[in-house]
Amino acid sequence: MVIKVFVATSSGSIAIRKKQQEVVGFLEANKIDFKELDIAGDEDNRKWMRENVPGEKKPQNGIPLPPQIFNEEQYCGDFDSFFSAKEENIIYSFLGLAPPPGSKVTKSEEAASLPNGDVAGEAEGAAEGTEKAEGSGENEAQQEDKEPQEKAGEEGEEEGERTTEETEEVAEEGAEGEAGEEEAEEEAGQGEDS
């Protein structure tokens, strides 16, 4: 299987040239065999590329811009999908290649590449991962909220016991004080009567 990268060697667009250089440089650095096909100098290459890019992947004007990546006759994707696959570390499945021996393979990497450049199970896996992360985040947040409440509850119980004891003491003192005041008033009242 040969990876075909369609480029325009005489492109006037700096953005297109940078994207082409990034794709080609990445493939060279990772020793992935590929063939660079120029659409600017060869009308057949341009025609073949335009005809084989799937309709849903073509821009609104209908003319796909380089770089476009194919694995033999199978469309892999454009620069944006290449960049996404590189960032997600699923470049081999994006290209429809088996990972090199001895490399760490993720579950996403094991998934087969679909003809439109998407990776099977990728969206599902990402959604599941998000749900799990959100679910565990809620559990962690609930755990964190629960711990201070439990501690506060324990402290509150101790404080509550102290408060109850203090309240009882104050009530006893108050009762004694009131009784003392009543006696004093009675004595005062008796003194006035005499």
C-alpha cells in the first residue's frame, strides 16, 4: 500500500505550502512510505484527485485544495483531518496502515479506518470518555462536598454537646439567680413593711 499525497508545488498560497510541508515532513520523519503527486504540473493527477475526493469532503466551491491524502485508491482525508488524527495519536489508522512493530497501540489506533477518512468507533469512544469523565467528576465533587460536611457534622455534634451542656449550666445559674433575686425582693418588700 502506498500513501499518496497530492500537493501543488507551484502554489501561490503560503498556507497551502505550509500544510503540504507539514504533511510531507511528518510522513518523512516517521518513515512512512508515500508518494508525492503534483497537481500543478500534471493535469492527470489533478483530475484524479478531484474525482476521488468524496462529495461530503469537498469544499463549497467543489474544488478540493491540496494536500489531499489517499491510501492507494482509498481517500484518507485533507489537512484538517490529518492534523486531528496526528493530535489524537491515531495517524496509522487514519492512513489505513498497521502501526509499526513495537509501537504503543491505543484502542483508537486498532479501529479500522473508514473510506471517508473517519475512524470507526472514534466518535463513540470520545463520547463515552466524556460521559465517564463527567460522571467521575460529579462523584469526586460529591465526595469532596460530603467529606467537609461529615467533618462539620462530627464537629457540630461535639459543639452541640458542649452547647447543650453550656445551656444547661446557664439555665441552672439563671434559675439560681432568679431565685436569689426573688428572695432579695421578698426580703426588701418585707423590710419596707416593717
